[in-house]
Amino acid sequence: MSRSQRAQWWNTAALGGGGVLLASAMLILGWHVPAIVAIAVCGVLAWRSAPRPTPHEPRHWDAQERLVRDGRVIVYWRPGCFFCTRLRLRLGALAGEATWVDIWADPAAAAFVRDVNSGAETVPTVILPDGEACTNPDPALVRGHLSRMRRAA
């Protein structure tokens, strides 16, 4: 199992375990309905953050080619990153319109992110269709670009 997969499973386990502990404490206090809500919310978040097999994860150079050819938004991310998960959740159905590149699975992508962020592997780093790099951008900004891309297609 790669470092990337281990990190993503730890995130999933933390969400699931945290939900169980929180629900247990609420049950002890007699808060039955909030306990059910807490376990449901933590369960959904754990399911959403669980690693999924992908037949081919795009690499840095593939993503750059898509950016130039199709104007695709690129999101450089790493498993276990709270801000990356937040961005993916906030984009909703539009998340699939972006090209997601795992910097832990691609050394060229990690080097690119370090170059853009003054030596730091800060993610999510998003490359917009005009070539502008944004580190941990507002999800509304990315959603706007993805919506325009979808309408233009």
C-alpha cells in the first residue's frame, strides 16, 4: 500500500472512529436523536473520503496537456488533506470536470506544486484555464470556472 493510500485510509478511519466516539458520548448523555445524526454525518463523510480505485490517475504532464488543449482546470491534491476534501465536496458534481492530480503519486506534480508555492507542497493548488495558479482558493472561484467550462462544451 502506498503512502498516499495509507494517508487516505487514516483520514477515513479517523472520521469513522470519531463518529462512533461522539455518538457513544451522546448516548451516555441520553441524546438519542443527535447521536443518530452524528453517526450518520460522520459515516457519510468517512464514505466520501474513502479511497476509490482509479484505473488511471492523470499525471502532471497529461493534466498540463489537457489544460492547453481543452482549457481544463487542474487541481493538485494529496490524500488526507482536509482542504482538498473540502474543495471536492464544495464543488459537488462539478468536481468531475476538473483534472485531479495526486502529488504523492507523481513526483513531477509535487515538484511543480513546490515551484508554484515557493518550495512548499501546499495543496490544493489549482491551475485555472488562463494559467493562473491559486493556492487553496475559494471553492466559488473554482466552481465558476468549471461552470463556464461546462456551458462552453
